[in-house]
Amino acid sequence: MMETRVRWPRFLTPPNLIQLIRQQKNPLTALQLFRTAPLRYPAYRHTVPVYSALLSSLSSSPRFLPLLPSLLRHMLLHSSPSSSLDPVFSRAISSLSASDPHCALSLFRLLPFSNCVSWPLSFVSLLRSLLLSPDFLPLARQLLDEFSHRTESRIGVDCLNLLIKTLCDLGRVDLAVDVFREFHEQCWYPDRDTYRFLMKGLCDAGRLDDAIHLLYSMLWRISQKGCDADVVVYRMVLVALCNEGRIKDAEEVLGKVLLKGLRSPRRRRAFQKPELGGRSLEEMKRLIDDALVMGGVRSLASYKAMIVDLYIEGKIKHADKMFDEMVERGFKPVVSMYEAKIAALCEAGRATDAEMVLEEMVEKGGCAPRTRSYELVMEGLCGEGESMRATARLEKMGRHVGSVARKETYEVLVNGLCREGRYVEAARALERMVRMRHRAEVTVLETVIRGLCSNGRVYEAVVWLEEMVSLGNAPEVDVWRSLVCLVCVNPPPKCVFGGLVGA
């Protein structure tokens, strides 16, 4: 590795060192600066933000993850008591858990004996990583029982919701119900996401009686503010009952929901329970959707929740009909509704129609597309083999939105161009990505290098090889093989490999 020249300031402060660390492409160079600073400046002491900056650099590549435990132990020994240690440990646990869950667990076990005064984020990061593997479910349950009631690791509603969702996705609804009981024990109120995650888990597991009981426990919310965005939760149970042929139960539940949501006494006296019998399954679902949105107190929140839910399910025509009806009633659509429609169209292979939605947002909706709106369209175009149109959208996004795309979007664009054999254009997109200070993944760099070699572009391939080496990564054998074969057929000038030979 070539030695990097660094201009040290006369007096070093933590912000100076953070800036120097972030300027280094190679994480090993950043680590060397971190170790050298106390030797050059005896009065200097590392702070938590400095450790955080170095952690971000080392976490950028799997090759340097084994260095994290020793770095964090050093931080615990030389830091004063503070709650700011928790975010640093949380990020380290998230980085290590994918490759070495046992190492992440051992790091977490250090916290109760350290000077970190609270660590709820680290606790949640560890639980989330353990819940991704069924083999670690008993351990996750043990940790939850052991630490959930401690003051240092007290978790909030968002954390409990995350646990419930993860458990339901894994099919462990029994454990999700146990976590739901933690709301009462820790004096928290369940929110809409809590009910939505748990209701979906109960319905998927076939526990419809428990789902009905949970729905009835939500009726107090209707009496306070109408159905509102909770309609998607009610709809989940009603559709599950219809799918199982329990039509009478579905009619009774729908009637109670609508009756509870009616505010006018006259409307309550004249209320009649909807009849679902004698209809097809699709007709029953459509009747339920219309009744939940229009049968009670109409609101933008209820329309938004139902329309987004329909788009997620791929029912574009039904969602469009409800969307038009909402606009006719004077409700103004929001950006998230347009983005749900764009995602549904791209999922259906209609990226061209999704592009038209971007124009519709400005012309008819009166709202400006966000960065995410453009990214959804670009991902859809790349998936349909229209990467050049996606590149044009990237240019337009920079002019209209005034912000930059995420690293993942650039990678989708580069991979899409490579799949179409447009390696030169992929290299240009990768160059723009690097200029925006996004660190390219090794797999993306290797794909571009191999493609450039197949096109005989030896100079560009070596440039990106140097970029990979400067990031502290070693290419795979097949990448070297591609370069060697190209060089043997078409030898480049000697100066091309001069830097690599010196490295």
C-alpha cells in the first residue's frame, strides 16, 4: 500500500481528526491516523465522535469488520460515562451481526459493565439481528426477558413494534403476542403500526378469533377520531374472514366498526349492517373497501391508508378509482400516494406509465416529486432494460429536485447498464457516484472492470482497479485473469500499471 501524505495541523482537535479520517479512502489509512494522533499530540484525547467516524470507515468493507471489537473495547476504557456511546455500539452490532452474531452478542455483554449509562439502541440492534435467524429465537427471548425491564435498556414503542413485525414475519405469532403484553407492563400505548403488524401475523397464522378480539380492543380509537387510517387494520381481518368463508362473522365485525364510527345520531338510528352474502370474493372485498372509507367519517387519512394498501396489493384499477373519487370530494393527494402508485406500476412492468405519474404529480397533484419518487421510476426502468432512460431521469432529478441519489440507486443504475452490456456508460455512472462521495461496493467495481475488459478498454479498467485498491480491497482472481488476458492481447503503455506495481 502506498503511503498517504497527511498535513497535520499545529494543534489537533477531535473535529480536525474526524475530517482527516473521513477524507481517507482506505480504512487502514484512517486507522493509522487514529493511532498516530495521540503519539504526535500528547495532550490530545479521542472522543466518541472520533471513534464513530473511524467505525464508519472500517464498516464500509467486510474485510475490516474483525477490527471493530478491539476498537470498541478501547473506547469503553478511555471514554467518560455518556449515553453517546450507545449509537456507536448499535452501529457496530448491526455491522457484525450479519457475519458473526456471537461476536455481536459478546460486545453487547460488555455494556452492563461499562460506563455507558443507557443502551436501548444496542439492545434493539442485537435483538433484530438475532430474530433474523430461527436458530437464535430462544436466545432473543431470553435477552428480552432479561433486559427489557432494566432502566438502561428500556425500549419504546418503535422498538417493540419492530420486534412484533420481525416475529410475525418469521411466523412466531406466539412470541409476538408476548411482546404485545409488554406494552401494558411498561405503560406504553400501542399505536397503529402495533395493531397492523400483529393483526397481519394473526391472520396469516389462521388465528382469526384472536384477530377479532384484537380488533374489538381497537374500537375505542374509532370513538375518539373515527376510522381514520386504521381502516387497513380492519380490512385485514374482514378480508381474512371472507377468505375462510366466515361471511356472517365478517358482516358482524364490519357492522360494529361502521356503527362505532358514525357520529350523527340520525345516521346511527338509520344504520343497516352491510350484507356480504351471495357475492363473489372480489365483490365482497370491493364492498368492504368502499364501506370502510365512505361508510363512516370520510378523511384524507382513511383514503390514503386504503389507496396505498390497494396499490401494495397490486390492485391498480380499484386504487385508481378510489383515488379519483377522493380528488372529486376535495381531498388533495399527498406524495406518498403517488409513490405507492409508481411502485405498483413498476412492479407490474409498466415503468413508462410510472414516468407519466411523475408528470401528473406536478401538473394535476400540485406537489413536487421527492428523490424517492425518481428513484422508484429509475429502478423500474432498469428492471425493464431501459437503463439509458433511467440515466436521463437521474440527470433530470438533479435539476428539478436539487438533491443527489442514494448509493443504492447508483448501484441499481450501474448494474442495469452492465446487464445491457453498456459498460462504458456504467463506468460514467460509477464515476459520478464516486464524485458524490459514495463508496462503491467491491462487487459493483468488479462487474465494471470485467465488462471494460471484455470491451478492450484496458485503461479505464486499470483506473477502476486502482480505485478498488485505494479503498483497501483486493480484486477476485477472475478480475485479474480478465486484465491479464486483455494485456496479453493488447499491451498498454508501461505507465498504466506503474502505480499498481509500486503498491
